[in-house]
Amino acid sequence: MFHVKRISTGSPFERSMGYSRAVVQGDFCFVSGVTGYDYMTMDIPAGATAQARNCFATIRAVLAEAGFAMGDIVRVQYTLTDRALVGEIAPVLAAELGEIRPAATMVIAGLIRPEMLVEIEVTAMRG
């Protein structure tokens, strides 16, 4: 049986909605949807590009805390609030995951706050 480790960024969303930023079990790390906030200050930049960069900064830090690296990402789901944002964030996606090339899904949908433009969820696997 594997030990389960739960990781938090301290985001008020995690507390109020009852979830962990990431859950590690065995060789897998499941990172919840990350939006463009700096979760320490709860500031969020206005543009999709900056929000995507913030998402990856949080993902990188959470994976490191869990003992994983960006190269361990095997699955990613992007949620954007508007298809027009795809072109804006594509260079960030290419820079962050272009060499890793995980399985990916992109969804256009509303997010829980109007300032949120991008949400990124990943699964990482070791071994």
C-alpha cells in the first residue's frame, strides 16, 4: 500500500473548497487545476500570457516539493476562457512543455472568477 502525501500552496481556494494543490501516491503526482494567481499574495496578472507563466511557476514548485520534475509530466489539461487566448499562451506552452510533449487536452470554458483566464492541471509520473 502506498503512502498518500497532500501538498498545499496555502491558497484560500484549497481551504474553502476542500482540496489539495497536489496529491502524491506512489509514482504519481496529481496536480489540481492551477490558475494564474501568485498564491502567496493572491495577486493575478491581467493577461493570459502572464497567467500561464504563473501557472507553470506554481506547478514547477509543487512538483519539486513532491519530488518530481517538469520532465515527469505525462498529462496536461488546459482550460481557457476564450479560444482567442490560445495564440497568446501557445509560446508559453511550447517553452514549458515543448520538449516534454505530454498527452494534452484543451477546453474552452468559464472559470470560477472573472479575472481567471487560464487554468492548467497536470499529472506527473516517475519511473
